[in-house]
Amino acid sequence: MTEPYVEYEPQRDPIKFYPDVNDFIKAVIKRNQTHGEEFFDSAHTGYGAIAEEFNLELLKAIHENDKEQIMNEAMDVAVAAFHLYRTMKYGK
């Protein structure tokens, strides 16, 4: 069994992260291609996007016990939360 992380050496100190981070990066790129890279208008708008993904889509997938859809919707929640993070850090 392989280790659940890969090593990356940005300077001198190696860090370890899960290879699934690549899936997250791909999802962020896909989101940006679909919706653009503009920041949310406000924290409330970001919260609305996250709440919609979670309450409407992720919970439905969980109730249907659809593993593939659960993974897709969980990733959508993570990407929306990351976009909100970036909005708060770099946006208006």
C-alpha cells in the first residue's frame, strides 16, 4: 500500500499532502472556467452558494446513498468554501 500523500519541496522544508489535493485543484479550475474567477459580492453571497450546495445537493446525494454524487457534491461545497475564503482574503 502506498502512503496517502506525496511530498513537495517548495524551498527546503518538505511538506506532505494527500494526492486528492489534485482533485481539488482540478475542481477549482473547472469552477473558474464555468463561473469565472470573480469574487463573491459579499460573504452572504458566498454563504448562499455554500448553503445551496450543501442543503440542496449534498444532502440529496447522501439521502440517495449515491457515493459518486456524494463525492461530487462534497467537492462542490469545498470549492465554494475556498472561493469564499479567497473572496475574504483578496476581494472587496
